[in-house]
Amino acid sequence: MVTATVRLEIVGTHGTGTTTLARRIEMELRATGLSVTAPTAGDRGRGRS
């Protein structure tokens, strides 16, 4: 079994739907059985992945 860590970053200005897009991607990945770690907005800019 091969495991790989993938980091996906979504950028956009306020009100362009970036949070909605990130949540939809997260739901789809979890639906396929993948493990997802989603940092909160407070984690941004702190060097966490």
C-alpha cells in the first residue's frame, strides 16, 4: 500500500466561494474513503499543514 500526503491550497478574495469549494472538495475526498485533515481559518499563516 502506498500513502502520500497531498496539500491543497485554495486562494481567493472574500466572497468568491473559496470556503464552499474547500468544503465540497473535503466532502468528496472523504466520500471516497480518503483521510482528510482540514485546518481551520485560525490555522492559516501559522506554518501548519
